[in-house]
Amino acid sequence: MKFSDRLKGLREKNDMTQEQLAKVSGVFPPRTIQRYECGTSRPRLDAAEKLATALNISVDQLLGTDGMLVAQAAEQYGARGAKQAQQLTDEVTSLFTGGELAQDDMDVMMQAIMDAYWLAKEKNKKYTPKKYRSKGKQD
């Protein structure tokens, strides 16, 4: 299930409008909730924590396994990292479609692949010329 569908379902289950959820969670403007539910935007980890608290669930339940990985990528690497992480999770998920692998095993496999990806990304950073590195992250 996608994050956008999960958020909308949880909001409706709690009998809340988008405006009410925005007010209770502190995620402003209310239009932001609409973007999350349409799938045009994903929340940062801090916003996801506020939403999860307002909906009385854990962040893991709100974002799902792949959503947590994407949120962590967004925190560490920005929008481009989040987009790459989302693309990777989508591709890996499609590998498991129709298979007989248990959900727990799929989660472990997904985590291992994401760990390998971020390790490679960190390792490749040292080969990036300094003039292309962001100012706050120079070694």
C-alpha cells in the first residue's frame, strides 16, 4: 500500500478532514496534507512523526518499511536522495511481486539492499570533486 493511500485511510478512519489533521498535527498549510494524499509530495521525517502522533500510530505504521527508508534518505541526502531511494524500493518491490517470499524476508532483503546502496553512495562521495560538493558536507 502506498503512503498516500495509507494516510488517507487512516485520516478517514479517525473521522478527520484534511484541515483537522493539519491543525491537530501542526503540519501547515492544510494543502500539504492534500499533496501527501495525492502522492505529489512526501513528508519529511519530522512531519511524518507529527502526523503519526496525531493519528495515534507509530511512524513505521504510517510510512511503512520503504517509506521509512525514503524519509531517512530525504533527511540525509535531500530530495534527490529520496527520489533515488523511492526508485530503488519500487524496483526491488517489483522483483518480489508474485513470489512466494514471506513478508519478513522481503523486508530484510529490502533493508539489506538499501544498506548496500547507501554504503556505496557514501563511498562514492570521496571521489566527488570538492567544487561539486555542497558547502556544509565537505570533508
